[in-house]
Amino acid sequence: MSNKNNFELISRRSLLRSAVSLGAAAVAAPVLAQDALQDIISAPRRGAWDDQFDASAASRATVNVVSNNPVLGSQAPGYIQQAIGEYQGIVSNGGWPRVTPGQAGLRIGNADPAVQQLRQRLMISGDLARNAGMSTSFDSYVDSAVKRFQVRHGLPADGVLGEFTLKALNVPAETRLMQLQTNLVRVQSMAGDLGIRHVMVNIPAAYIEAVESDRVVLRNTAIVGRIDRPTHLVNSKIYEVILNPYWTAPRSIVEKDIVPLMRKDPTYLKRNNIRLFDGRGQEVAPETVDWNAPKAPNLMFRQDPGKINAMASTKINFHNKNGEYMHDTPQQGLFNKLMRFESSGCVRVQNVRDLVTWLLRDTAPWSRQEIERVIATGENTPIKLAQEVPVYFVYITAWSARDGVVQFRDDIYQRDGATELALQTKTGTEQNPGSIEQDMLPQQ
């Protein structure tokens, strides 16, 4: 045996002796030493040993939550029924304890009596191993469990007990069970043949799945309609992609947003490359319009293609009566926000060119390279898909998939019947009515 190996073995033995007062005979063999160490780590009450830090634990936990399993499909009702059975067991055993709200901000490295409550709460929901112990230390195992919980609830996986993490932790088990039962009905209604290739927009989750052969091949973050301008449920087909699109303002935005802004700043339309057209297609000069009239002018408000266009590089059209569509945005930073429920009904798509490339896969000659080339020209280019792709806008706030991971999302439109599920509700009255340049305009 080399000197290095001798040194490692001696160091290991010394560590075990100092930690648990084991005699020399107990650590004489490497196998026995490993068993003793594992017993310490697995002990239900191992005191200061809870301060161990496993840097890879958190990454393993979050990776196991994110998968290529689609929310919808023929097997989806069975998976959510299995989750219902699990939560019925949790409820029948008394649910889980509340985590003290006063401990907001707890994170890895802290020690606090409230961590014991947190450990128990996470053990019951399956986010923390039952043998993790009940110490007051917020160690890497608790950090990993909190991050896993956050990912399952659509929250930033930072491992910190922030406002929304605490609120989600303290939703009663009975309420979560009800939420699963409510969503079982929704999932069952979508359990038919959705198509080998289809797109699913889950509104409360604010993300998009591109599904092929019952496998998620793309998952894109989205921004959807806020509560006073909700995104509608849709069962349709994507038929067209437009590169470098014009943006035509809907009547609602003209009345509620653009006209009030023009009253304050007559240069607004010009600065944003928005032109006016009458019913004959003739351009109308903004200075000829009476912006203080009781009604908004009966004109088309059209924004030219370009970097500040509300849809940026791309628009994705599907058949629907509400005039909604999916699109790019010049304000990419908005995808980093926790609350992505603030559009005027249409859906903004992060990394939209990935989705467009997938949609146009069977439409020659639209490779990724050709798509990028045309976008760079700035020329308005409509493209009909060679084969229309089914698209489903759904409202699913709780689900499970073949991986057995139960997921919950905020009930942003308050349709689940429990006020505590609308944790992040942000109504239009809380928006800044003068922020159309930074917020409203690119949302539609």
C-alpha cells in the first residue's frame, strides 16, 4: 500500500474516532469504517453532523424534477390519480406543519429552531429524505430539498425561504389535494389524441412544451395574459410563422393605452415607428387626429418591423377568434421575472427561434440558417407551414407525470376555488398605466 493510501486511511480513522468515539477495533477494516460513517450520516438525530455540506445534492434534486415528460397525454390522468392517492394519505395522516413565517430569509448555513419545522414539512411532501434528521441546521440537504420544492412549484431555485416559497410551503395539504382533484378533470378532458407533434401552452405555468412522440423536445419560458386581460383557452392549429412581422395594435390597446399616451406625448407614435392607416389603406398623419375626442380614432395602428417592434423578430399564428398569437419580444429581461402574467392576452416566447425552427422542420427551405438570414434582412416574410401543428392553450395548475414528481403552480386566474392558491396574483390595477413603452406595447 502506498504512503498516500496509508495517510488517507489513518486520517479517516482519526475522523471517526473524534466524531463518534469509536474504538480502534471498530475502524480496523475499511468496510467497517464505511459502515460506521454511513450510520452516522443516516442517524435520525445526529446533532452537529447535520452541518455536512454536499455540493452536488441540490443539483441532483433539481435535475430530477425537470424532465422531458409532457403535462398532457393519454396516460396523464393515471399519473395525477396516483398523486391524488399520495396526497390523500398525507391528509389522512394529519397533513404537514406550518413553517414559521417570521423566519423568512433562512438559507444554507443558518441555524434556527424553525428549521426543524421546515425539515418535517419537506419530509412529508417527499422533498427531503426521512433519514435527514431533525436538527436546527440549514445544511446542504435542507438546501437541496428547498430547491427541489421550489422547482416543483415554479419558483426560482435559490434555496432561500422567500415570501412566495413560505406561502407555498404553508398551503395546507387538504388544499393541495383539492387542487389535484380539480386538475384531474382538466387533464382528463385533454387525454385524447393530441397529435404526434403538438405544442402545449400551460397558462398558469407560463411555459410552452413542444411535444413529439409523447416526449418534450423543447420547453420555452413564456409570458401570458394578466388577470384582467387573460390568455384564452385554445384548441387549434399553428398555420403560419411570420418573420419580421408588422404589429397591428388591437382596439383594446388603442383605446386603453395608446390614445392616453398620445394625449401626453404627441411624438409617441413616431418614436415607436407606428403608422396610421384608414379603411382604404391610406396613411394618416398623427397630427391630423383629434386625440382628445371621446372615442379613439377608427384607424389601423401598425408598427413597422424592426428591433423595437412589439413582436421583435417573429410572430406565430394559429386559428382563434380572439386574435391572439405567440411572438418574440424586444424585452428579453422580462422572462427572468417570477410573475410572468402581464401580457394583454398574447403569449411571448423566450428563445422563440428554437420553437420556430422546430415548427418549420418539414417546411422547405426553412432551416435555422435560412431563418436567421431572413430575420437579419428585416423584411416582412410570412411562411405557411407545410403541415399545420396542433396547439393547445390549457389551464393546468397541478399535475404529475411518469417520473412521479407532483407539480403545482399559482392559480393566477383564480379558477381553482381556493384563495390561498393565487399566491402571485397581480391585477392590471397594480400596473403603471404610463409604462406602455416598457411594458404594455410589447405584450400584445
